[in-house]
Amino acid sequence: MDFSPDGSQISYAQDNDLFVIDVGDEQIRQLTTDGSATVYNGGLDWVYTEELATRAAQPAYAWSPDGKWFFYMRLDDSDVQSDPTVDYETVPATVTWTRFPTVGSPNPRISLHVLSLTDDAPAQAIPLGTDAEYVLPLFTWTPDGAEVVYMTVNRPQTVLEVKAWNPATGAGRTLLQEMDPTWINEDRYAAPVFLRDGSQFLWLSERDGYMHLYLYDRDGTLVRQVTSGDWMIDTIPSDILTAGHPVAFDTARQAAYMVTTRNTPLERQIDRVDLATGEIQEISSSPGFHAFVLSANGDYLVDQFSDIDTAPATVLLDGDGNEAGVLSPSAVGALTLPAVMRETVELTASDGSTLYAQLVKPAGFDPAKVYPVVVHWYGGTGYQLVSNRYGPTNIFNEVERDTLYTQAGFLVWRLDNRGSFGRGHVFETPIDGALGPVALEDQLVGIDYLRTLPYVDGARIGTDGKSFGGFLTLYGLIHAPDALRCGIAIAGPTDWTYYGTIYTERYMETPEINPEGYATTQLIDKVGELQAAPLLIHGLDDTNVHLQNTINFIQALQEQGKPYLFVPLPNTSHSIKGQNLITVLTDSVQYLEACLLD
């Protein structure tokens, strides 16, 4: 749902069609009529929501600033494969289907349209070109409303183009093009931010290996690179950030506000850069992770921050970073949890890259004792586990795991391998072509370090991971059996040909183009090399990493006579909550106790 620029109308999607309602007389105008179970007008299907959007109720349309034009995206999933999930509570059990394009299969057919809201003329279809496989669901208009601006990406995800279309003249043009020999992180790009007079726009790009700010003239001519250095502007939206607007422009100061890793990749600070001089001033002052929203007049910022020991708080800052009020203090937990100590460790990868890791100890840690260790990893792209940030419990349940595992007698270890988020594109590209080998190589650097510590039992190291971390658990047990005594794999891919087009092809292309990469990372055919009995956990309603991954892995285990434990989670998708989360954590502790404390 979205208001028109003057607030007189509200646009919304219903049953995959678009409507506009007049706020005054409540008259409804239907803009599209072909919406269906497979046709999405102004909305997103599964793969777009998961891989290119913010996973929120993000509209795929945009009003022109003068309210005369309405731009929208149309997705047709008719050719996209369907994947089943089963509800076992009904009698008989009920099957539902999710349109899910696996690697190499057809994607949604996409088209863009512009409607005039001042007459009954039919919608204009915008020509996309033969190489435009994806359109990023982040749109904007030039301030004068003359052109709508959108971004297309080719299927290999190596070329991104920013394009403009004039609905009054039917003329289109390309403003700029981004190219990368490995891949473009199109899910981290944002729509151009036009300055108020529309003569120039701000653009974020990783073209030099780090996400930095660039200034362009409206015709697509590069004026200058505004920021540079071995640090990045963070474009991942948080709960209080506006999707697709990671940079906020203050017209009065002629300055841009942004969240950066300029001080350290372990933190996010709010910086302000003078557009003319490139001078950068740090606005936030407290250590930790910051996210912000700038007020319309540039006088205030809402700053949400946390650090490793402090739950998120939200404060009001003036434009120069001085605290003007506390909107929401740091929340005190309902329970007082046993204390833990978290230490940051720096190691070196084989290519010389710095690897950041975290060792978690109980408050009563005794250096004279010898402890088993649980390596809690993710290892995939898009996330950063090691940082000066309060544990993101809704993703990997770090706080819960640290508490339960240290109370059970373990130390907990995390390491962000190459490919992880937060260090720029240059830190990610070593994984190109194969998801798994480089991640495990770096994780073994961490395990080797653990074995040098006098208080670590190097023969009693286990691991747990969810999603990509579940894949990495099984990959590690197969390829490094001497390093890991046992492991927990929660909802992990076991064959990348089962997974979605956008994510998997971004890093490994298709199996036809890269058969070696897919063979290298396939787990099912390699279960004979397992020496440990893994604990496998999977939600029965998982529409992200499908149950097929774990079931086919189990079948291979049975055929090889290999032991395993399996915990199915009824009525649970990829997000594990409530009683099922309690089950996962309880069973994980019991499994690790049996494996590492016997």
C-alpha cells in the first residue's frame, strides 16, 4: 500500500491486481485485471522476495512525483517450477505449492508498464532488451516526473544497467552500466538518489571492490567518485531503514549520510560526506552497530544502535550527531542470563586476508581446564557473524546458543571466512565458482588456531550451522573428518541443483556452464566419506531450503549404512520459532554433550 504524492489516493495490490482508491470519496479504480495465482501485478513472487527484495511487504510499483503516472512491474510465473509442502494436520494431508525456479530452469517472465492516471489510455509496455533477465524491485522517478528509473540485470548477474523511460515520449535510455567478471551483488544495490533539482544523482557501486558513493549528472556522465578506500558503505536495510535508500541526502548541507565500515569492519558508524569536498565526518559516537533515518529537513536523525553486550537502543540525534533525546532505551531481557565473555581474534587466510573470529567463554572460565569447542558457523554470503553487535537472535540465535553451550561446558567459536559480508566485494570473490571449498579452508585456519590453545581439547571439536551453515557442517564432516568430531546441520542444502536460480547462479552459474563447481560441492554422492553421525534438523514446511535436500541425503546415508539422527520440525518453514526453536536448541545441546563430553 502506498499514498499518492499529494496524499489524495492510496494504491494497493489485491489478488495480484492493482487498485487505486480516492481518499475523499472512496471511489476505487482497478488498474490491472489479469492478476492470478501465477501473475503478479505490482507484487513479488517467492524468488524475487527472497533474493532481490527486503523480504518485507515491498511493493513493485512507484507513483510519479506529480501523481500523473503509475509505474509497475508484472511477474508471470507460469513457466516456473512448483515445489510441494505438506500440511499433515489435515485429513487427508494437504499439499500446497510454491513456484520455485531451481538452477538452470525458467525464471519468472518480467515486464514493466506505465499507466496514465489522467486518462483511460492503455498501459505502456517498456521494452527491456534481450539480456534483461531480472529487474530490481527498487524504482524511482526523476524529481520532475519526466522519467521513471529502473535497473536490469542479466542472468549470469555480471551486468547491471540503470535505465530511464519517458512515458510522455516513449523514449528510453541507459544512464550507466556496471560490469563484474565474477558477479554483481545486485541485491545490495539501490535506486539512484536524485538531488532535489534533478540535475544530478548519487549512485552506489562496488566497482572498485568496495561499495562507495559516486556522483553522476542526469545524462549519465560520471562527475566524480565521492568516497573511496578499503572500507564500504553498508547497504543492507535494517528494521528502521527505508528499503533501497541506504544514503540520505541533506540539501541544506549538500551532504550525504551513510553507514560505513570506515573505522573497522566489526562496526557500523554513521558518517556524513560533503559532496563538494569529499570530507567525511563521523556522526555517531558510540562503539557498535548503527543504523539511521534522516528527517526530511535534515535537522535530525533516528539512530538505532547496539554493541556486543548491549541490546538495541534508539535515540534522536541532531544533524551533527549530538543526542537530542532517547526514543527507546536498551531493552532489559525478561530473564537474567548467565554471563559470557566474548573475545575477538584476528587470523590470516592463505591469501593474506585478515579473518575475524570470536571466542565465547563462560563467566567462570578456568584457563587451567580443558574445554571442548562448538564451532557455530554460517560461512555463506550476505551475513557477518563476528562484529561488535548484539546477537541477532532472530537469524542464528547466537545469544541462546552462547548461553546454552557455555553452560553445558563448551566454548563457542565463530569465524567469518572469505565470502562473508562486511568486508567488501574483494573479500567475497575467492568463492567464485564453488560454494564451500574456500569457506572450509578458512574455517580450518580457525580450528588449527583453537588447537594451539592450552585450554582447548583439540580432539573434541564439533560444529553446528543453519541454512548455508548446515551445508557447511556436512561439507566439513565429509572433507575434514579429522578436524570435526560431529556436527549439526539445520535446513542445509545438500545439492546446489536443488536451490534457486538467483542465489546459486550468482556464484556458480548453471550446472551446464560449471559442472565441476556443482560436482565439487555436491554432498549426497559423498556420504560414504562421513565418519561422524550428523544430527539433521529440517522444517517440514521449508519453502527456502526444501526438505528434499535432507530427505535425499538421508536416503544416501541409509544406502551406505551410515548412522545419523533426524529431527523433523512440523509446521515449520526456514524460520524456526517458538516450541520448534526450543526443540532445536535442546536437541542440539544433548547431541553435543553425547558427542563431546563422553
